[in-house]
Amino acid sequence: MADWGPVLVATLLFVLLTPGLLFQIPGRNRVVEFGNTQTSGASILVHTVIYLGLITIFLIAIGVHIYAG
């Protein structure tokens, strides 16, 4: 059986935490901007840290597993 939990969690978090797609921390003019497609190096770094933190929580601490087959 294949464990699809890590694949789905990583893909979902990557799409949701892409800087500028849904939100951007820090924004150009404000702390949080929504729907802004302009990114900066600082926002990429912040979103990377948030992504690594959440993926660690979901995969290691909680242990999300989805089996197919």
C-alpha cells in the first residue's frame, strides 16, 4: 500500500503558502497583503519558514497517513 499523506500535505501546503497567491507576509506596503502577485526575498523566506514548520507538525508530530490500494 502506498502512503499518500505526505504527498498530499506537501502539495496542499505548497499551493496555499505560495507567496503572493492568497496572501503575502511581509507585504510591500503593509504587514499582510492579500492577492498581491509581487513577491520579495523577505516574503519568500517567511513563507518558507512557515511551510517547514507546518509540514513538520503535520508529518512528524501528528503523523498524517492516507493509504491507497
